Amino acid sequence: MNILVIYQSLAHGNTEKIAKVIASNLNAQISKIGEIKSIDLLKFDILGFGSGIFFGNFHSSILELIDKMENFSGKKAFFFSTSGMRNIRIFHNFNKKIRNKLLEKGFEIIGEFSCRGYDNYGLLKIIGGINKGRPNEKDLLKAEKFAQNLKKL
Ligand SMILES: Cc1cc2nc3c(=O)[nH]c(=O)nc-3n(C[C@H](O)[C@H](O)[C@H](O)COP(=O)(O)O)c2cc1C
């Protein structure tokens, strides 16, 4: 299986930690979003997309990349994120947009992963931020398990 993990990690490098664990467990190629221009995405069987959550969504660079992509029917995708808050479906469903965009492009979605990441945006600075030290060892282990489960599919 030819797998590529594409990620953006702007705020604290939180998502990069998760991206690296997932990619190494899947023996996948890994690229930060700015590096993928020269890569033929169609040569991969599975694409993974990851970023922090910004104002309730995956980073715009990830969403815009998916918008620009052609039809990927027959290919598989998974996505992952780090965020200050947990995904709460009814009022803060940050997976919805990326999931719909991937489905529109014809992908079969084979997995979704999310964990907390250090967040000191805005007023959180006053208290020194939340989720200090995260993703932590436990989070990385969960990411490893997520990747191992993808392998079984
Ligand atoms: C400008 C900004 C907006 C953010 N918006 C949200 C948000 O809407 N929901 C949330 O749970 N976390 C939010 N966060 C926290 C980030 O998602 C979190 O710190 C994430 O782990 C950053 O990942 P990165 O270091 O890989 O970029 C925000 C952070 C920043 C800097």
C-alpha cells in the first residue's frame, strides 16, 4: 500500500507529532502541506490529512488542498487533528467539513483521529494555556494504535 500523510502544524507543532507517529507506523511517506506541490497524489492508495483546529475547522490550507483535488474515487482517506477542545458533534463538529469534502471527492473514509493539543490562543494565554504537554505519551500511543488499526483494514 502506498500511503501519504499530509499535514499542517502551525501553532505549536502539536499535529506534527501525531503525523510523524501515524506515518512511521504505516510506513507512509509524510509531507508538510507546503511540500506537496511536486507530488503526484494520484499515485497513492491512501491519503491521510491532519492539522490543528482553527476556529472550529481543519486549517484552511488542508481544506483548500482538498477543494483543488480531482476525483479520487476508489482511493481511501483518513484524517486527524489536535485541538484545544474535544470535538462535540452538536455544537463544535470540526470533522464535518473535511469529511464532507473528502466524500465529495470520492474518497472512502477509513478513519478519524483527534486528541488534545496545547492551546494558548487568545484569553487562554492569561492562564498559561490549556492541555500543557499535549499531545503527551498517552496521546502518541493512541495515535500509534489508530495507525495499527488502519493497517488491518
Ligand atoms: C488562531 C487559533 C484558533 C484556534 N481555534 C480553535 C478552535 O476553534 N477549537 C479548538 O478546539 N482549538 C482551537 N485552537 C487550538 C489549536 O487547535 C491547538 O492548539 C492545536 O493543537 C494546534 O495544532 P498545531 O500546533 O499542530 O498547529 C486554536 C488555536 C489558534 C492559534
